[in-house]
Amino acid sequence: MTRYWPKDFNSIKLINGVCKIGETRAAIQLLRKIDGTLTEPDVVMYNTIIDCLCKHKLVPEACDLFSEMSVKGVSADVVTYNTLIYGFCIVGKLGSLMKWY
């Protein structure tokens, strides 16, 4: 089994902390400030924010961030897809998910 080591553990912890206090917009802003200045955002950073957005029922914003990942060349993983499925379920839009994919 291959272990994943994030590029910048401190940035991930900071984003996670901002998400845990419910400041999802601030977490997205932080991700954008990090982009290219401190490090390149990776799938763990995106997943952390997507998870937070879904838990706060902000699924459209999570989908936007998912789309941004693709544009930035960050490959989604099983965690990304499971988180989005969970988000669509909690807002009662599982049918929309089938159309979206």
C-alpha cells in the first residue's frame, strides 16, 4: 500500500482548522492565496474544503471547487467522489448527481 504524503502539511492543517470553525469562504480564499505562492494546492487541500462545503450543504460551491480542481490539473480521488456523493445525498439531490456525472 502506498502512503500519501501531502506537499505542505502546515497549509493543510491551516485549511482544515479554518473549515472546522465554519469559515468555508475563508478556506477557499486561503487556498487561492496558497496557489503558487507557498505551494501548489493538492487533492488533500481541495478535499478538505469540499468536505466542509458539503457538510454545510453548500454543494453547488463544492461542485465549483471540484471543477476548479480539473482546470488546475489536480486529479480527484475516491475521497473527492465519495464526499460529493455524500453532499448530494444530504441535500436530497442524488438524482442531480447522476445527471452531473
